[in-house]
Amino acid sequence: MAGRKPTVTDGEIISIFESHEDPFLSTAEVAEELNFSQQGTLKRLQSLESESYLSKKKAGGSLIWWLSRE
């Protein structure tokens, strides 16, 4: 991945989903947990989706994310 070195591992992002009481999270909610910008968080979530760790759906004006079953 080009750009600056990630300060949070993929496993740490996945653990946010595993430990959260809701079955899905918005990009903004994950960004808040990570203390990242929404743009930076979106890139990381898209990367995890491309590796089949996460799934997404647009709801209203937001993307929501959840752990894939694969």
C-alpha cells in the first residue's frame, strides 16, 4: 500500500467490529474509534473489504460496514 505507514493494524480494526455491540458500523464511527480522518478510515476499510474481511452497504448517505462471513 502506498502512502504513509499504517499506525493501526488490520487486526486492530477488525477487533473494533468484534467488540462492538452493534452488528455494523459507519465509516464515521470507525474513524472516531481510531482517531483517524474519515478519508483515511475509508481507505483502510476498503482495503479490508477487498481482502474479504468486511462487507459494506450504502444506507442513507453513509456507508455501513460489517464483518464478512467468509
